[in-house]
Amino acid sequence: MADGESDEEAGNGPALPSPPDSPPPPEPAEADGAARQPAEPRQPSPAVTDAEDDEVTVGDLRIDPRAIAEMLGIRFDETTTHGPAQFGSHNTMKNYFGEQPLDLIIDPLPALRCYAPADADKRLHDLLSQRATGCLTGLRNSGRFTTVRAALEVRHDPRRVYEIKLPTDVDPEELTRDPERLPEDSGFVLRLAGNGHIGAMRKLEGTFHRRRSSLLLIRDEGTWRWEHQGGEVRHERPDLFAVFQEHLTNLLAETGQAIPALYLSDEVGGELKAVNGPKESVAFAHAFAEKRPSTEREVRDILDRSHGKRRERAAAILLPDRNTTSRVRRAGQHERAFRLCYAVFERRPLHYVFEAADRLLHEIDSAALRPDWGSMALLHPVRDLLGERLSEEWDEGQKPGSVVRGASRTAVLRDAGLRRAIIDVAWHEFDGTRAALLKWLDRLADDDDEVMRRAAADTAGILVLHDFDRLHAGLVDRWSRSGRASTRQVAAWTMTIADQAGDVGPMVRAKLSEWCSERSYQGDTAARVYASGLEQTVLAWSMFDLARIAVAPFQRRRRVVAVAISQLYRPDRADWLIAELHEWSKERSLQVHAARAFVLLAARTDQDVPGERPDLLERLLRGGMDREQLGRLWLGAFLDARSAFAAGEALAGWLDYADRHEEYIPILVSLLEAVAAGSPTTRRRVAFYLSRTATFRNGLPGWTPDWMKQKRRES
């Protein structure tokens, strides 16, 4: 809810007369801080007020993964989440209460279809011939994961190579607790976020030796390259042109074609040797295989999409130009600020670009201890500020049909990947303005306009990839502790964007786990991260974190946990999520969140079926839902004062659909009896809220149970 917004404005419905036999309203949320252990730095105890009771709507907080994929390019790495069938026996809600740890995942890997040799191959082979565990160290995005898989496929059947995935804060030594779950005569990969690899290798050596298996750890290169220990092999990235050729050969072989000589020219080889890493080489192989360029110009168009080429163009756009900066003292700085903001606010109205550029110039002037030289307003035409290169992008966006008629002029980049490149250049080539950039982002994050805040998150999410610790210490951690829900949301968006870049994913998950342990503002931010679209590798791990957050008294009046659970929903997860919420409903501290989350799930409809068919109702009819569990959740929703009105609307949607599709009536009548649970008080409460819905204000369908047709009590 926005500051000062009432419950009715936030979507909780109009104030209603008390239902018959209604329970007393829930106690107000307690100010957190008295029972919480102090943290470093200690967060202020949040005062719970109506203004901070920030209600959110499903979808309001989620980032657009397509836009982020365009911006991050090859670094985009959307998480593949494992479904309930891949949960271990311990991945139930009892994990929250500390009875057992969350299970790790042992995930089979597909066999490599092609591989370009790396310098570490022979050393890894020699290492595995002498011991069962080892570690490959190297830089991120250098092909470490593929090199490890190739080494394990040489030693073991390629069909018996697995990746081990550990929940955050679970040590690798957990593998020794139940060695029988590790397949024998197999190869295993484990990516480490920290530096505990030496201890892990020592403790796991015996376990894997007895299983006649091999384990290769992957960790980031240390500060000093000569820090390697016994059992370690250092990785250097392979020849990137060779990677391109291997993958392109494999792709073209499916159609019986060889690589045309045009694709193997010195120009192509030189460009590909300079790309960002093996992942980008593979991306180019797919681009060539898909587009099949037949001329040098078409080949050049593809190569121009490399991150290196984009950075060259970005540097030409941002770096000082003597022909322009000499004519007016301030002109060059105006131009660079405007061009950076044009990229940051890509696809947004141009007035945001002007306003943000003014703020950036103000922060630069403040950092330089000089007076503010004034606003950009009316000083320069847009085309002069953009310069020749960006003007081409601008002209493309002004063509008929490229923007909504009547809308404000919009910042347009034909190549969305150029946005990230411009931000990269601004950060790396103008070191002296980094402090000003961070203060500028801080101002945007605290703005009342969501467009400003989302642009701040997009930019911070890119910069986190370059300097995770500095961005978190200087901005993101502070945002996560803010007393303003809107600022905490910027921190959540930043984390979600950075997680999807892949390279810093383990660091993001570790930070998220840290926030989940907090009982107030940072815990709320962690819930918002999930509501924004982040998912753990395993669904149970996400729900585990949300349960840790939900028990905080600070969350009792908020719906963000419920919205986060709704974002985790997929039809194939429905039965598991309902079973999990059913367990939540048995715990006093989690009941309100189970009720609110269930109402959101119950209101979801299948978008592919006309007539707004409730998805859970369909699954109930097909035998994919437990009637008793659904009944208890409906009951909890009607007994929670903040959920009851929405529960009435959702159940009315089920009744209305069944009234138009008779095959749903028997199963729904059976469910209604489970909802009533034999209690006259409950029956009156359900009937009361249904009678307040617009659909059934004048009475319920004739097939509904008699107890639901009580005469509406006049208010």
C-alpha cells in the first residue's frame, strides 16, 4: 500500500458490518525489536502504522524477465526450478521448525554434445587418477563448468554425471550423512560460493572413494593466482574461436551441412577470440546456425551484437569528444549525462531522461564541491544532446507505429543490449564519478515515481555484477533496511535482476538468506525478492525462506509473503503448494499467511480456457487436489478478518463457474461441506460473505446446500 493508503483503497474491500458470531479482530502487529537478537548493524524497530501496512497486488512487484533478458544478453540465466517430484523426503514444512535440514538435490546432467579442449584437461585427468575429489579454480564465465563435466565424462559413463545443488547455508559435509543417496561409479560437480573447498575435499574424499565415484568442486579464482593448494587445478578459458567452431559444427551437422568458409574468415576469428567468454561464443554459434548469413555484411551484423562491440559503441557515445566539449564548458558533461540517462530510461518517456540527467549533474557538481550550474531545461535540443550515434536510435523510435500514438516521446534503443554496455562504460571509464553515480541512484530509489525506482533497480542490478560488495555496502543493504516499503522494493528488484545474470547467483542467495534471518525490514525485503520473481533451485527452499520471514510479527498485517507464494505457483505445483499451505494453517504464526496466499491461489483462473475457469477447481475435479486440505484452507480464509471478503469473492467465482458448467457441481458441493466442517458459526460466516458479493447479492444457485441460503441479515 502506498503511504497513507487505507485498507479499502488497497483492495481489501469496503468496510463491512461484522458477520454473525464473528471472532474478535486479530491483534495488531507488534513492533519488532524487543525479542529480536541484535544484529550488526542493528536495524531500527519498525513502528507498525496504517501507512506502513503496504498491501501489494499479484504482479505489481514482478520484474519483466523478457526485458531483463534483452538487457543482460548472454549473461541472462533464468533459474530452472525443480518440481515436487525431485524433492527429498525431508523437504516438508517441518524443516522450518528445525527438525531436519533441507535436502540437497542430485541432478543428472545431459551428456556433452561437443567440447573445445582446455589447458586444464590433462591435469584434471591426472588428478582424478590419484584421488576421488578435486577442485577447479578460475574466473567466472571462463567455461569451468563445461571443463569439469568433460573431465568426469572421460572417467565415468556420461549418463552418470550429476550436479549436486546445496541449499544456502548447508555445508558440503552434509553429503557424508547419507552416502547411499550418492549413485556409485559416478561423477559429481559441486559449485562453491566460498573458500571452504580444502576442508570439503578432505572430509568428502573417503565418502566418494568408497562409492567408486569422483567429485570435482568449482570455486572462484583467489586474489593471488599462486594460492593454489593440493588437489586444485587452475583453469584458463579455452580458445573462443575453437568453441565457436565446435558448437557450430554440431549444430549444422543436424542438417548435414559443413561450416561455410565465410564463417571461418580471419575477421570472424579475430572477433570471436575477443568475445566475453565461452558462453558468448556458443551464443554466436547458435546465431550463425539460425540466421545462416550469406554475405560479409550479414556476418558483420551478427558480430556487432557482441558485448565487446557494444562497449566500443557505448564508449564512442559517452567518452569526451573534443569537437563538442570545447565549444561550451558544460556541453560535454550535459551530453554524457543525458546519454547515460537515455540508456537507463530506455523505453520510458523522454521527460524522465531530462529529469534524471538534471539530478545526475547535481550530484556530480556536489561531489566536485562546486555550485550547481543549473538545469538542462531549454539549454539544448534533444538531437544535440544525443549525438550522431544515439540520434540514429532516436530516429528509429520516432517512426510511425514505433510508439503509442499520443504518448510522450520515448527513449528507444534498437539494440537493447547497448543499454547495459553504456552503463558498463559509465562505471568503468569514469572512476571519479562513481560516488556521484551511487548518490544519484540513491535519489532515484527514494523517488515517489515507480518509473524512477525501477530504473534505479535496473542500473544497480547491472552494477552489482561488477562490484557486488561495494554496491551492497553503499546502496542495496541500506535500501533493504529502509523504513519505506517502496525503497525496500528497489533493493528487491536489484537482487532479482542480479540473480538472473547467473555469475553472482550464489552471492545473491547468500545475501538473501542473511536477510531472511531478520525479523523486520530486511526480512520484508527478502519476501519482496521472491514476490519480484526470484526462485530457488528447489521450490521447497523458497517456501522454507518464506516461512522464516512469515513468523515475524512485523509481517502479520502484510500480504507480501502471500504475493510471493502466489508468484511461485504453476499448475504442476498446485497439489504440493496446497499441501504446504495446509501445514502452515496448523501453526499459529503462519495461519494468516496461509489464508491470504490460498485466497490468491483460489482466485487464479486458467487463461487458456474461456470463461475464467478457476485452476484449483479444475484440478479438484480431475483428482489432483485433496478435498479436506482445500476445505481447511477455505475455512481459515473465512475466519481471517483481512481475508474473508476476498475469500467470499473467490468462492463466488467457483460457484458461478460451476453454475454454468454442471459437471463441477457434485465435487463443489462436497467441498462446501468440508468448508463448513459441521460448525454452525462457520456456516453463517461463509454465507454472510458470499451474500455480500456482487455475483450472489440476490441469492445463491438452487443446488447449493441449504445452510448457505439463510436469509441475508440486514446491516
